[in-house]
Amino acid sequence: MAESVRVIDENPKPGGGETAAPVSAVAPVGTEPGLYVRIVSGGGGGGSGPVTVADGADVAEGSTGDAAWVSGAGTVISLLKKIASAGGSAVSIADGADVAEGTTTDPDTATTVIGRLQKIVSLLSGVLSANVSVVNFPASQAVTGPLTDAQLRATPVPVSGTVTASGPLTDAQLRASAVPVSLAANQSVNVAQMSGVAPSLNTGVRDAGTQRVTVATNDLVPISAASLPLPAGAATEATLDARTGSLTEAAPATDTASSGLNGRLQRIAQRLTSLIALLPAALVGGRLDVNAGSWLGSTAPTVAQKTMANSLPVTLASDQSTLPAVAEGRAATLAVTATAAVNTGSTATLPAPGAGLFHYITKVELMKLYSVIGVAAGAGVIVTTTNLPGGPAFTTEQLASPAGTCTRVIQSDRATPLKSSVANTATTFVAPAQLQTIWRWNIEYFTAA
């Protein structure tokens, strides 16, 4: 059964208030196959008769700002506005109880009244979901191409429509394929990117057009120059010769004479040569051999004990602190004996011991012998000494002793030797003359510093 849409005028006029609009599946000539409705007005009101919407190719779509159609050619929007305002009042479109009114958001596929109207509008506006057939178009037109670059640049090519694009492109996408860029010959370039100043070419001094160049930190830049300017005060070959001396400069005559560096080195080399010549031809035991006898006045000293004449003198410091005295129980190595005739004095002399040496007396003995009967004298007899500390003297009696009597006057055996006062000086013991008396001296000693 054929479908139909009821168009009901809320203010019906005499002779009719309801008109059936047949639904046809047969497309009018020159249109796309589909569902088409012939819509007519109920008559009366502000219209002059039925309004027919057909063909689609004769009527422009228009815009939502178009006014309602009055007469002549009109747009789809103006015709729809005319339908809505026919008779000066609102027109409700419904099919009674069979078709629901629907909502304004229904798609053109809905079976509601709104959906049917959406379909009508879609058909009228040329927005179709199927392929579009072009009819009544002139004969096929020849198309050549593709257009060359010159043809594309000759006339601007308008492009309209919506293009879906995602972006911006990432760095990886930009690097994925090369983007060709070409410039025409002698293409003008905006040099403002270089501070608006033309770059300086060829060699010359630095100016505003000189471009900066940065060398990478890991680059080695070879430098080649025949000569480079020296800073003020820099040494030259001439000034170096004047200050340090030429390569062939002679040595100065003395160690302190003025000379350049090379001359001074020559002098040092000469002095070192002279010093080496003073060394012995071969070292003794890996060390320098010193002739100590040249300053000791004798042969070089050797190890072990020697006589004083072959020993080194030792002198205590003038500010030497007190040293502990140790008695030397040393045995005498020298002895002197002396005597004289009766009634004659007797002197025992210890000869000078040598340079720096002293007498160390360990024993003194004095005997007297009465050769006849002695003659008594109350004054007694005094025995004296020289070169001994304090000049000791000894007193002995003078008795009328029988002839042949022998008396010991002095007997001194010393545990600690008595040192003479002055080095290298004779020491004497003197007994004066005594009547009827013969004297005998026995003295033991050793010498040392």
C-alpha cells in the first residue's frame, strides 16, 4: 500500500482542510532515485495556489537568513519558510494516530514526522548518502593533465571544503622524508636575518658585515702563518744575543766579570774542569783520600794508642762545663835519681816533657847519710821544689848523728799523681848543702797532656 503524509491546516478553509500527499518511489526526471513527496498548500490565505517542489536542480539551497517565498524563483529555505507560514498561521504536520511527531534531533532515517521532514530537507538541499548522477550536462569535456608547475602558478586555484588534518607534525615525521624546497634563479632573500647588513666578502678588517664563526670545542684548527706580529717588549733574536750572549761567546776572564749567559756557562765549565783535575786519579775505598799529615805535621794518624808525639791534640771548649775528675792509677814510666858529695847540695831535675805535656809525679824519696858524726843545728834544713803547684817545701832536722847513719827525709807515694804547673817545662827538687851529709833523690813520674 502506498504511503502518504497528511498535511493538516489548523485553520481549515471552506472546501478543504486536509489534503493527501502521495508518496512516490518514482524519481522525477533529472533527480536521484529515492523517496519524493509532492507538497501542496491547502489553498486560501496568502498563497495564490499550490506550491510545487520538484526536480531539485532548479532551486538553490539558500541560507537560514532567506525570507519566506513570495513569488517567482526562490531558494529551498525560502520555500520551506513559505510552507511554515502559509495562511498566516503555524502549520502542524502530523499523520494522526499512525505517525509520531518525533523530536528535533531525529535523523532523516526516523519514521517520525520530524524524521520524514529531515529526509525531505536532505533531498532538497542536495546532501545525499548515495552516489550523485549528473543529468542534462553537456557532452563530455576533454581534461588534460596533470597541470604543470607553470600552469598551477599562472592562475590561483581556489580550494574549498573541509580537510581533516592531524598535527602539528612531530620532529620524527618531519625527518622521515626530505621536504624539497626550490627557489627560482636569483630569488630574492630577506637579509634581515643577518641583521639587515650585507656580509663582507674576501679579506679585510673586521666591520659590521663580518659574520661570527664558532669553532667546536672538540675541533683542531690548523694554523699556518709565515710570520706573526710580536707583542711590545717581546724578545727577538737580536735582544736575546744582547742579554744572554751569542752561541760562540767566550768565557769571561774572572768569575765575577760581566758576561752573557753563554759566557758565564763557559766560565763554569772551565772551573769544573779545574776542580776535577785536583781530585786524585782514583778514589780510595770509594771516597776522597785526604792527606792528614800535611796539616798535622806528621804522618797520618792510625788506629790504636800511640805516643803523644803521634797523637792528635785535643782542646776542651772554653766554656766546657766541669768534668768529673777521675784519679788515674797509672804506673810511672819515668824515673830520675840524683846525689852529691858530702857537705854539698843535691838537685834532681825532671826534663821538659815536650810540647803540651806535663809531669805527673807518682813518688818522691829523699835520703841523707852522715858520713862522720853530725854537727847539731837548731835551724834545721829546708828542701825546695820548682814547677809544682804551690811550690811545696820540706824541712828536715840536723843532728849530731853517728857516722854511717842513714835517715829518710821525704817518702811520698801518691795514689793520685801530682801534675806539674807549666807544660813542657823542667821540674826540679833541690836539697841544700849540710855538714857531714850526703843527699839521695829518687823520683818516679810519667808525662801526659
